[in-house]
Amino acid sequence: MSQVERNTKVQKLIELQKFNEKEISKMTDSQIEYYHWLYFDDSVYDYM
């Protein structure tokens, strides 16, 4: 993941107040993508 993409996802997670900057700084790119997907990406199953 690019640095810009990572920064954007990190900022959204911080704004959601699920994690603080210290916790996120220890996460891998995969973990950040997972949590971003978990909290922000809509699925068709969310609407069923």
C-alpha cells in the first residue's frame, strides 16, 4: 500500500476513535487494511 493510502486509512481509524496513533504505528499494512475494511467498507450483505 502506498504511504498516502496508508495515511488516509490511519486518519479515518483515528477519527473513528477505535485506535490511537501509538497502536496504529505498531500495525502492519495488512492490519490497517483489515480494520479499515471492517469499519468502513460496505458489503451487500450489510443491507440484507
